[in-house]
Amino acid sequence: MRERERIQRLSALFGVAPGEGIDLGIGDDAAVLRAPTDQELVWTVDAHVEKVHFERRWVTWEDCGYRSFIAAASDVSAMGGAPWCALGALSLTSDVSDRDLEALAVGQSVAARAVGARIVGGNLSAGEIVTITTTVLGLTPHAVRRQGAKVGDGLWIAGEVGLAAAGLRALALGKAGSLVEQAVLAWRRPSPRVSAGLAMAGVAHAAIDVSDGLACDVGHLAESSGVRAVFDRALLLAHGGDALARAAEAVNADPIDLALNGGEDYALVAASVLPIHGFVRIGEMREGAGVYVREDQGERLVEDRGFDHFARPE
Amino acid sequence: MRERERIQRLSALFGVAPGEGIDLGIGDDAAVLRAPTDQELVWTVDAHVEKVHFERRWVTWEDCGYRSFIAAASDVSAMGGAPWCALGALSLTSDVSDRDLEALAVGQSVAARAVGARIVGGNLSAGEIVTITTTVLGLTPHAVRRQGAKVGDGLWIAGEVGLAAAGLRALALGKAGSLVEQAVLAWRRPSPRVSAGLAMAGVAHAAIDVSDGLACDVGHLAESSGVRAVFDRALLLAHGGDALARAAEAVNADPIDLALNGGEDYALVAASVLPIHGFVRIGEMREGAGVYVREDQGERLVEDRGFDHFARPE
């Protein structure tokens, strides 16, 4: 299909009728929206780049559309927002067939429905590698920021950490089977955290989503807030449970290392005095700086080994 | 620099302080905005992909940042909106230096200021080719759509057409000099059309920006509106003036062909009964379908030769 026909096909698939503040969806130069007057807009953009964020042999096109969308929507949840509308910019290589594109769009569409958002437009382009860039607008009565955590706050988490990293490692190593099945699914189809995100708004002092790694991302939150984060090893392992333990064993990794340094689960972490519905406690905020883990032997500083797009080999 | 330092550098460069509806800019999971209650939001995303939209030898990094931003902002102007806020997602190859990135960001920043928008966030990623994806939110009291042109409307244009295509051809052919200088500049540094876009709102029946080619883009507008577009050859050539004539001669092209089929000038075209401030008339809307040009010998159907990302060689 030519560009125009592809746009028409996507338009039919995403099927945006006016309503819910959407005055005009796909098919014009831009979408036209009417924002609710009583809420803040939360706005993010996120790119999924072939050979950086995924290899084709690790995912179906539908997975690819799904996980790229959830990754972008996760930033909105991390601010205590509900995803509202999205645009998707696709750069496609010439060997991406009409059927591949349709599968990719189905993945985006399934993810959009899962988070309660509407895809209202986008952009199609040729390119030498596949890139999926998603921008999401969310709504919140009260945005939760990275800055704002206080000494004495508990550290709370919604969603697993480490499982997706184990799944990615299993895919890279070519391992399959029941031990890693759940981990591979965690990487390919990360769960949306919309209700957890909404539950934080007005309760949490600060929050972030775990994309690069728990220690790395919570390190950003702690630094922004001027506090020290202390994870509890036992709570982290209990939270990871059998699934993390099994997956870690299958890919020959330390479960606590996976939990602290594995990324792409898109869990939400919040700093809060009060418990938050859907979250479990994994540590707390103390005076000082840096990220620590409390073990039997005492507190150990956690080195930042989160993913860095521009880190040079040492 | 590592990813984190690059983000801090960009944050300092774009320098968003709260205000003008921006509650939170760069540095968190998402930007936080408060939309004016009396206006519609106009929202677009646009990608600039290396080897598709540009070759490095044709542009400086600053040009690259500038033109990618103007291309995205143009979609907002085409809806009668004023650009308000923007996010930029950059995929960078490992040979893009810190200085290159800074130049790219300066280009984005200059363009943002030129259209009156603020860059409030974005995304950095590695990648095997450079891709700059820009999403822009605009505000308008009354969005102008593609659909809505009426028989008897004049066809009005703000900005040149064909010059950028001549400039691109000159760059590809390695031609330089005074004959093509203005054309090359039109391609590298397209002019923003913010005031023209605002002037349309509430006056024009329909509008579009010229990115793929005048005939192609106005063809979309005509088809959406169920009318026929007729350009006046003499008016088009008069509008192109000496600059188009000279550039066409230098790259051995027909000026009317450049005007009708050249893209990337980001001119605005509107269908309107009344004249619009900043626009000149180049034709009108008639009953029927298709795109025609009126010449001395009568009306000639214009074949659609606009840019198509997925057209196969015949």
C-alpha cells in the first residue's frame, strides 16, 4: 500500500470518533482536542528504536506496538495521570509489509485500550531502521513529581521489577521454557499501571516509573528530592517471589541484582508516608544521598548500573 | 557526555521556567501543563529521518534541528493554531558529538522561539540513524480543517512554493552560487507561518500546509471537501517571482512544475471567500474533483506527484 492507503487503514483500525474531548482525530494536519478545565495535562514522548530497544527476532510486530505504547503511557502513570490521547510516529523499513504494519498497529491499539487512551493521529515515514515514537497526553487532578520525597517516607512499588530484564536475557541467550515464560512475557507485554498511577495522585510525595532500572530510577527520585533511598533486600525478594527466583536461576543471574538493576518492567515507585492502594513497601527514605540496600550484614551502597544510551565502554 | 549530562545540558539550553501554562518542564517523567480553558488544543507529531528527510552533507546540525521543528510547527499553523509547547525525541548515532547535539538543540531552540513555542521535554536514545521526532501542542480559538472548502472559495497562499524543492535539487546536484542561494535557504531554513496561521482562524473554510507538494496537499484538501481545485498558472508564477524563475533555471527545472510538485516549503494554503491577511490568491475552488491548473490553452489536470514514503518504483 502507498502512504495514503496505509494512513486510511490505520485510521479505520484506531477508529476515533469525536467525543471525550476529542474534536478531531486522524486524517488532518493535527488532532483537535478540548482539555477538561479542572485537570492538569501530563505530556510525554518515548521512542522505541530497532537494535536499541528491540531486535525483531525477540518480538512479534504486535508485541512491538504494544510495549512501545505501554512504555510511553508509563510516564503518564508515573506522574499520577490517566492516559487520555496518543499520537504514534512510525518509521518503517521497506521490508515491513502491510500485514506487519497492521500487527504493529493492533499492538498499539490493544495497549491504548488497556490504558484507556485513544490514538488520535500520528506520522508515517520511511527509514533504514524501524522506530516507533509515541507521545501521550494524560490528565491528572494533581501531578506527582520526582521531587518531593521526604525523610521518613516509605518506598512503595506497584508491579514487578527484574522480571523483564530476566526475560530479555533469556531471549538474547535463546532460552525458552516454563522457567522463563513469565519473564519473557513481562518484557514483551509489560502490564499497564493506570490504576496504581491514579491511586498515587494526592497521596504520594514523589514518584517515578522503572524503565532503566530500579536503583537508577529511584536514584533520580532521591537526588531530585535531596534524600537517601534504602531498599530492604528481604522485602524486594519477597515482592519478586517465585517468578523472579526461577527466572534468575534460568538465566544464571542474582535475583536481587535483577530487581535492582533490571529495567523495562515499567513498575511504579512512590515515596509516601501512607500506604497506597495497589503498592507494596520495599524500603524507605532516609537523610543523606545515594541508593542503598539493607541486608543482613548492614547497608550496602548500590552502584548505578542503569541503562545509559550514550555510555562509552570503559 | 552520558545520557544524564546530555539531558541536563539540553535542559539548561531550552531553559523552561514555569509560566504561560507550563507547570513543569524538562527533567521529570513528563511535562505538566495547564491548558487555557477558552481554546482548542491542536496536536501533531512529525519525524525527520536521516537519509529520508535529509543527508548530513546538505545541512548543519543547527539547520537540522531548525527545519525539523518548523516542519512540525507548520501542522499547527495549518490548523489555525499558535504553537504553544513542544517535546523533541532524538535518536542519535554514536558519532554525533556533544557539540553536534548542542548545535541541533540550538536549531530547535531558535525555531521554537521563532514560532513562540517552548520546548518542555523530550527523549534521548541511541540509534543507527539520526531521527528527530517533534511533537507540538498549539492553541486556537477555532481550528481550521482540511474539510470545509466550498465551491466559489478562493485558493490563497502564504509563503513560497517550489523554492525549497529547487534548493534540495541544487544540494543534491552540488550546485551553489547566487542563483540557488535563496532556494537552498528555503529548504534549510523554512520560514515559520505563525501569523498567517492565526489570520486564517475564523476566516478560512479549510486549510493545509504544503509539505509533500502543492498539488498533492491541495488535492487532499479538495478531496476532503468534495470540490475541485483550480490553480491559475499566471498567479502561481507571479507569486514565485524572480527567485523561483532563477532557481528553476539553475537546476534545469520548470518553475510551474516546481511550484505544483515541490514540497517542504511549509507554505499555508487556505480556501476562503474573503481575502486573508498575509495571503495571496493563486486560484479557486470549483465543482467536481481533482486538481487543475488554468493555462492559456485551458485547464489541465495535474497529476499527483507528491512525495510518498512507501511508493514502489514502477
